[in-house]
Amino acid sequence: MSSSPAEESNALLDACQESLRAEARLFGARVRALVRLDALADAARTRRFLELEVAGSLSVGQLTASRWLAQADRFDRALPITLSMLEAGELLVGQALAVLHTTGHCPEEIAALVEQEVLP
């Protein structure tokens, strides 16, 4: 028995939604990995080379690596709820980046308060 166009449409939308959740979980995992790499580089006193190492190892430009490291640090230090929700697939990448950009010029303490107010 074949499915109706409406059922097929719903199944396709469900698949798209799950792919967005998977993308969020992967993004959160990358953020955690970059935070840990930063901590290891800090402990080994090789932090000044981390941006170049990330860029070369992940085949991205140095500016991209720099942005990723800065975002990871901000998520980790100022937006822990956002990061946890990303890792759980409960918040999509675009939503998390909106929180990050909106609170980008706030001190960490204020960003954390904003995060508590706007996230479920």
C-alpha cells in the first residue's frame, strides 16, 4: 500500500527536522572539542598555535578557525544552557547562533541571565 502525498510530505518534513537536530548535536560536539583543545593548548603553553593547528587539521581558513574558537569559548563560558541544548538537539544551530550574536557584546554574566530568560 502506498502512502498518500500528505503522509509522504509529513515523513519528509520529519526527516528534515531530524537532520537539523543531528546538525545541532554535531555542532555542539565540535564546540566541546574546541573548548577542550583550547584547554589542552593552554596547559601546554601552545595556545598561540592553536588557531593554525585547527585551520590546518580541519582544512578551514585561519579566520574560520579563529571564529570557531571564539564562539566555542563564548558558548562555554557565557552560554552553557545554549550549549547543552545544542548537544541534546533541543536547539538548532541558527537559534544558538542568534543567542550568541545577540549577547555578543554583553559581559558573560549578563549573557547568562539573558540566556536563562529566553530559553525554555
